[in-house]
Amino acid sequence: MSIDVVTFGCRLNTTESEVIRRNADAGGLTDAVVVNTCAVTAEAVRQARQAIRRLRRERPGARIVVTGCAAQIDPASFAAMDEVDRVVGNEEKLTPQAWADARDTFGRTPFGIDGEEKIVVNDIMAVRETALHLIDGIERRVRAFVQVQNGCDHRCTFCIIPFGRGNSRSVPMGEVVAQVRRLVDNGYREVVLTGVDITSYGANLPGAPRLGMLVKQILRRVPELERLRLSSIDSVEADRDLLDAIAEEPRLMPHLHLSLQAGDDLILKRMKRRHLRADVIAFCEQVRRLRPDVVFGADVIAGFPTETEEMFARSLDLVDDCGLTQLHVFPFSPRPGTPAARMPQVRREVVKERARRLRERGAAALRRHLDSEVGMRRRVLVESDDMGRTEQFIPARVGVEAEPGTILDITVAGHDGRQLMPA
């Protein structure tokens, strides 16, 4: 029996899970379940632990290996779980040797390995390079993800992820272009560039190329690629070449997901963010002038420590001031070891209530955008059955049965508050 991989968290984890699956299969590991964890919130860690316990009940004879950011940050707590047979670090999980070693260990060791013997986790901060992990695609996915960068050099006060991913490091441009070409040759029509902080791309590479140069090189050297998309970006790091590409390259999709986090300047300062409210509004206005059909999504945290009702209102207002369409709302979750965990906390019930209001504001903004789409002609990449995504990443029905991966033109006749409906 081959291995199963259960993935939590970001698109980067999705890509890495495919690398894990390939390396574990090549290493001969069988009858195992790998749980690739996320650590961005306490809830994400709780869900991973819950899944591990459920998997042990459902697969009593399988080995359970835990990896990912939560495992990297706190390997001992996962190793202490009776259900877990091995804990593998974020760097190690991408190497064939780690999975060959797991196979050998499981082959000579009965169930119930104790304590530190379970742990294969090294110092992620010592890692200085990141390799491109060649994959042919992702099972059951119609768009391909290419990891161009890993880690983060910034130290936002709420964020534990640098301690799970290490410092920022980038994949050389030529390797990225070659991987995009490989995926296009395998039939993918849309590619997403992903990483932990992709707008910091290139800082550790010779000549320090920026993300905008990478985007232009991909589109120039892989003319067969129909759609290129960016994962979450930090607007303060957007370079001139990236703005030029947004304005001039129709194959770069008009959808930007922004790491905003808050709309109040004092909260942004306490978060140790590098932008102010006015910077974000100006960026959205500039990009909209360059590309009028662009839509913006954003990550926003509700209930950050010391946040007053007046401060929160500025985050609510930012939805309209920036013209945001899709919100990812995170109720603040104190992560042990971060400065924000030591700040005066907002009451839990207030945090939840503010998150609810932010989601309601986001839902209203999405409905307004969907209203504006009625009568428009959109190209939809079909994902499954008759469902897909427009160039602006809006969910849409296509009204006919179509093979996943097909791009269809539809005229928008209406919507149901979440997705577009065809004529």
C-alpha cells in the first residue's frame, strides 16, 4: 500500500506534499500516512492533532509521520503523541533520504518508538538555499503551483512562520522558468507562483533579481503559458517590473491577494508591518489605474492585542477604501514565542465578534463585485464538473459539462452571492 499525505495550510504546503509523495514512493515507504501541518494559528495546530488521532483510529496498522511548520516549531509535542511514529522537519521532508531512512527505521523497529528517537528535525535557520523540486503536476489539480521562494526575513510580532520556514531564500530564475515550461508541456494552462514571501524573491541570488523580472522572464520564455497567477504578495515590496507586468501582460492574471493584516496605523506598527494604511490605499489605486479589471483579496487579522473598537473600524473601512473583493479573515490567535502573545489581549468573545463583522463586510463587498459582473464576458478555467474560476479568481459555473483544464468563455447572467452564473 502506498502512502497517503494529509495537507493543512498554504499553497506552498500543497506543492510540498506532492514532493513528499514522490520521494516517499521512490524511497519505498509503504503503508504510511504523512500529515503535513500548518502553524499559522493555534486552530491549525489543533486541527492537525485532531486529524492525527482520527487517522490512528481509521488506520491502526499504518505508520503516522508528522511534518510541516507545526512539527518544525514544536517537534517534541508531536513526538509525545502515542499516535505518531516519526516527526520530520520542514527541510528534511523534501529530501529523498528522509523517507528512505523512515522506511529503514520502520522496517527494524516495532510500533512505539520513544521520545527523541522519533524526531528528525534540524535547525531551519541554518538553511541558506532552497532547491526547485521538480514535479509533473498535482493530482486532481487543473492549475500548477511552482515554489519560487521559501522562508521570511521579516519578524511580524504575531507570526511564528519564520521559525517554521527559516530565512528567505529563492530558487534561481532559470530553474523556475524550466519548471514552468515542464508543467505547460504536461498540459497545464495556468501556473501559480508561490512561496512564503514571494515579493522578497531574489534577494539572496546573484544580481538580486526581483519578482517582477521573474514574471517577465516566465512570460517571455514560455509563450505557450496562457495564465500566470501570483499567490499572496506584500504590496510594499512590489517592484517597478512587477507593476509594468501588471499593466502590460494580459497573461498575468488580474487578481492580487495582499498581506494587509490591519487598517489602523498604530496596530500596523505594533504588528511590525512595513506599510501604513495610506500606502495600501495608494497601491490599490495605482494598480487599478494600470489594470482596471484587477480585483484584490486580502488577509486581515481581527482582534490584534490592544485593538480598540475605533482601530478595528479602520480595518472594516479598509475593505471599501481599497475596493477589496475577497477577504481571508483570521481571528487573532496568540502564538507562544511571539511578541504579540505577550501584549495585552483582546477578550476572546470580542475577537470572534470582530472577525464575524469583517467576514460580513467581505461578503457584502463580494456581492457588490458579483453584481458588477452581470453582463460581462469572462474566460473560466474549468476545475471540476461545470465549476471553474475567472481570470479574477472568482468562482463561476460554466453551464455545460467540460473537461477539467478547459478554458471556456461565458457571459455572466447572475450570481448566488458566492459564484457567477452563466447565461
